[in-house]
Amino acid sequence: MKFDGFEAHSYSGGEVTVNCVHAGNGPPLLLLHGYPQTHVMWHAVAPRLARAFHVVCADLRGYGDSDKPHGTAPDHAAYSKRAMAADMAGLMASLGYPQFAVAGHDRG
């Protein structure tokens, strides 16, 4: 779901493609959803934050519009926090932000 005034963006980091919506002019702020939600959970907050920040609302791997890789038992490395963090760092770098603030909810 795209919020009013937000643009869709995709980042392919090799193993998966992650998707987001983003808008605003200001310091970059990545908003991460919880389990079992998607970027849509930020629909009421993101437009307000976009008045002061460049807000990025992403779907973590396995959720929403992002790819859903097969888990690798027994460690499920495809869904590790490290893999998800690498996805988000790559996504933000693809938007031109090597450094950024993060706000999360639950798993995010």
C-alpha cells in the first residue's frame, strides 16, 4: 500500500528484494514494523513524520511486498536479525543514506 504523497522503492540485495514507501525532506528515518505486520502499520504516523524527516517505511523480508525466502532449518539464517539488518542498510544506501535513524515496533 502506498501512502498519499509517498513513492514506492525497491532494493535488490542479491538474495531478496525488499520494498518500501518513502517521502519527506529532512534527516532520514527508517520505520520498521513488528510481527506479523507490514509497513502499513505506520499509515497514521508516517505522513506526519514526513513533515520533518525523509521517512522510509519498509517491509522486512518475509512480510508484505518484500520477498519471502525459504527458511534454512535448523537455524533459519534467511530470517536472522543480521540478514534483515543487512537488507535495511542496503535499502537505505540505495536511497543515498549510509547513516540514518531507526524507529521500530516489536520485531522491528
